[in-house]
Amino acid sequence: MGHLNGEVTVTKAGQILRETGSILLVDWPSKDVPETLARAGYTVMVRGGPEPDNYWAYEVRDGEVVSRRTGQAPAAVDLVYSYRPVEELPGIVTMAQRLGARAVWLQSGVASDGTRAPDGCWMDQAASQAARAAVESAGLAYIEAPYIADEVRSRGSGE
């Protein structure tokens, strides 16, 4: 990072997380994402697939993160995190608006060298601009970096 845009993004990401209590994950690169968010105290819901009843809650019980099928979408969330292709973003933005979310956090899963990486957040400039426009034109904040689990961990585990 080190350049101004990266620093601004991190600040914005931290601000969004401070104002967030509930997060809907639309797919994820590894269990690190739902488990880290649940351990940090967020209400974590996961959309597990295209079926209308494929929703799960991730919760900490007896020190372990467990998932349970809820079978229905949450009534509302503060943040929608997406690990889906940019082409699916319009539908995700519509869902985020319907759920009253304030932001969409899109993770590409691509490293800066173009390889797949569970914590990758690199996007080419055209895709990044298109994604930002789709989210911000809907009145929502847009985040594409840093990796959400790293950002949550950087906030400290003493909460």
C-alpha cells in the first residue's frame, strides 16, 4: 500500500466496521472470513447459494464458531460483503438496499500478480471503477480493500 488511496480506503474500511453490527456474507474465500467476523462480535449471516432459503448464521458457542441454517434472509444488515464476480454486483447492490445496508464490501480474491488468493483484493482499474459506480450510485459506501478479516484483526481482539 503506502499510497494515499490505500490509506484512505483503510480509514474508510475501519470507519465502516466501527459502525457495523451485522454483516451478510454473499460467499467467502475461506472460513477465515465468517469465523473472524463472528469472533469479533459481529452478527454474521451467510447467503450460501442462489436458493431463497439458503441462509446461515455463524455464532461463537463455547469458544468455537458454529454455523446453523436459518432458512431465511435477515430482516436487515449494516454491511453486505461479497466474494462474487463483479457481474453479479447489480443484484447484490439491490439486495443490500433492500436490507438497509450502508455499505458493500467487494473482495476480488485476486492478488496483485493476478493469481487467485483467499485474501486478495486486487482489481483492475476498469472493474474497480465499474464496481464503485454501481455501489455508490445506489447511495451505498463501497470498499474493495483491505481484506476484511485482516482489517477486523487489526482492530484488536480485546473487544
